[in-house]
Amino acid sequence: MGHRIEHSARHTKSVDALHAAFTTEQYWKDRLAEIGGPGAELVEARTDSDTFSVTLIQGIAAKHLPPMVTRIRPGDLRIDRTESWGPLRNGSATGTFSVRTEGAPGKIYGTLTLTTDGTGSLLRIEGTVTVDIPFFGGKIEEAIAEQLRRLNEKEDAFTENWTSEQT
């Protein structure tokens, strides 16, 4: 069934500035260096037609994982993540994301929307976390959703700082 995730972040920079960041390879390299976790790596950044996509590996150290997760899958967690952004159109942009974890029966996927918010911009993330484990899947989904909320907040702070340094 899955657990719904929603996240919104207001940024002081314009949609143009955020979209430029999200479609720049250096932004992703810098973000991974700061908050990517153990074994973080930018696997690929490419532009196909009018879509920019990144594939990356992030890590979460076992000590930061909920006990429920480490009982099922011990050790650090490797996260394979993709994110794609379409072009700016009429002051907004949309994208998609997907996440898979090595050795775990779960996935995360959803949409990204970047729109104008007064003088700044608003990033909305909507998605679903699914873990296919009988009886415990729902609890693990909730734990993952909470970890994602924390990660999204770190990514928001990084983006705000990074875009401020670029101007």
C-alpha cells in the first residue's frame, strides 16, 4: 500500500536560481560532499533533450538508522537515488525522483514541483514509501518517512546556502 510523503520548503532565491542549481552537476557534487553520508558518489549527471538527470549513491551510517531497520538489514545503508528535472516553463518546473536501497525490499518514488512563492520559490515533494515486508512493512515505512523528513530539511538548508553563495 505504501506510506505517503509530503514536504514543502520555501527558499529566498527565485525559481530560476533553484532550477539552475538543480540542473548543475557542481551543485550535486557539493551537496553529496556535505550531506551524502558514507560512500556518497555522483554516478552520473546528464542532459537528454530538455531533461537534466542525476544518479547518485548516498549512505546512512548504521548508527543513524532506527533499530527496526538494522534488525532486518544490518550495517550502513546504501541508497541509490535518481532525480530528474524538466525545463522551466511559465515560471515553474517539475521533476521526478526514485530511491532504492541495496539489500532492502523497499522503494521511494514521487514528484517534485518548483514554483514561485512571492519573491522566492517553493519546492514541493510528494511521493510514496513502500516496504514489502509482511506485518512490519508499515512501521518501517513510517521510520523511513521520518528519516526522509530529516534529510529533506538538511537538503533544503544546503540548497539555501549554496544558492546564496552563487550570487
